[in-house]
Amino acid sequence: MKYMYYCQHQAEDYAKSILPAPKDYPLQKGLPKDYSQRFVKLCDLTRNIYMDMAKRPKNYGLLLVSLENNDFEQIRNSFYSLRRFPDTLISLFQSGKLVNNKLTVNVETFSKLIKKNRGNIATSVSKYELILSCLIDFGFIFSDFNGKPYGKNVKSFIVEFPDKPEMMNTIKDYVACWEVFNKNEGNVKIYHTWEYRQYDYFDYKLTASELPMKQWVVDDAIKYKSTPKLQDFSIALYEHSLMYKDIRFDGDFYYKNTRISRINQYGCDVFGKPVFKLSVKLPKPEKSMEAIYGSPETIQKHFRQDYEGTCYKKQQGIKCTHMLKWTFDGKVRSGCPMKCFVFDDFNLKLIPYYWWILELQYWFKKIK
């Protein structure tokens, strides 16, 4: 199918990015023992709904931004408009009581939740009736629904999913996990390094208890469709970090409370697929020169380059107080900390050199 709008590609990409849940991942306390199998079925349903969004974006009320439009803000809001579906689903279950696989929704509570606008065009689901109409196509039933918003004379309505009634409990438990995450993010370890990670719906981790950190690294590689080479590099980079004292990883690498490195998104293509690079934070590059001179050319070349021309403030004729300076091969180089020392060579053999550079910069020690 030939797409006309960004949201179509974005919806298809989101469907494909929903992570496969491991067979026996540790569940949050209170969830049924078979919840992991139930959650797989919920993810199958949501994938199908997102693929339907790609085919019928107008039916879901998505923001229709033409593929010919290069306005980044509009493209980003187009992606955010995909939230209309999960926001509606979550609001339904936050507004009702589930008894015998029938959800009785309080209209007043639901209306307030669904119309709550946090200042972003895409986070307000004002035309929720479009979402309900589409959910009917997938087997949901809404009592007293005629394709229009519920009026003030309707106090409540019932939601059912008769083909698979157990799905109602699955969604209810998922929404309860989402509420825990949303109200107290510290109780559920979800990455917040990148903006688009902050609104990952239908991630099995929302329903999981603590997972091994390596699982997070593996899942990130799957979710953001990095190349097999980058996937292997991400895992190896994390495993190498375990050699050092006071290094922690939560999506970024930290030495004590200072962020020192991360594999980060540096731009993305028009369909929202990110381009990754490894950035290292070197506030005093001269301290790492022994390691830099001892590194292969693929690393050295970044320190041979002068980045001063990439500084936004410099381009605007404004003095930049954060400019870095270092001497390499007898010449003084300079550049903006946000632009310097960003690497796109993910050869596994380079990992010890990257860590050597950081080791000299921050003087952290290896675990004996």
C-alpha cells in the first residue's frame, strides 16, 4: 500500500516495534501466573490495530501530515497522535469497574479524562468516538453507542469483548501496571533517555518485575531496529562497563552521578527510524590524550577535526562559554561539547579503546 502521510509509516513502524515478550519473564506482584501469555495476545491485538491505523488514518483521527511536508514539529506531532488509541483505551478502564468481563464506564469520569489536554495537540483525544468506532471493528462492543460522543443524559455505558472475554481482564491488569508507572516511575524501571521512549505503550516491561539489565540492552536493540552489528556492540559495551567501579547504566552510562557516555539518537529518517551514534563526554580532552594517541585511526580522526564551525551560538555571532579546546598533533582544536566526540564505528575491537579514553578522563578504577 502506498502511503500519503507520515502517520501511516509511523503507525506501521510502531506496530513492528512492539517487543516480543519472553516466555517466562518475572511478573509484577499480583498478576496472574499466566499473564505473560495473556499479554502476548493483547500485543497481537494492538499490532493489528496499529496496522489498521496505517491503512485508515482518517478513521482514527490521526494528524495527517503529507510526506511532502518537512516541518519537524508537525512530523513529531503526527507521531504523537498515535497515542489517541492507547490513551482512549486506558481512559476507559480508568473510568470503569470490571465485573464478569463487562466494564461499566462512568461517562462523566471518562469524558474528563479523555478531554484532558496537557498542552500538546496530539495528547488530547477530543474525538474519542472515532477510536471507539474503530475498536468495534476489532470485536469491542459499546452499549448505547451511535458513533457520537456520549451525551449528558447517559450516566454510564458497558464495554465488552465477547469473542475473547478474558481480554478485558488482561487490559484491566495492564492499565493497573500503567498507572503504577505513570504515577511513580521509580517503581518500574523504564528508560527515559530519549523523548520517544517516554511513551512506550504495550511494552511487557510495564508488567514485569526487575529484569537483568542486559535484557534492557537486548530489547532496545530489537525495538529500535539497530543493525545486528550495533546490537552486538551495545551488549558488549555494557558488559565491558561491568569491569569498573562506580559505573552504572540506565540507558546512559554514568560514573557516580555524571553521565559519561551513551549510544544516542542523532537525527532520524522521515519515518521516525533513528540513526544511532556513540557519544562520549570529555570535558577535558587533554586528560585522555594517552588513550587517544594509542587508539586506532577511526577514533583519532575525531580529535583531529575542528568542530568550532558547528557551534550554533558561533553561527549566530554569540560568544559560547562552553567551547572545548584541545591540542592534537601539535594543533589546537575546538568545538561544542554537544557536537564533539561522536562516533559511528561500532567495531567490537574498539570498545576497550572507548573505555580507556573514559577511564583516563574520569579516573574511575577497575574492579579487582
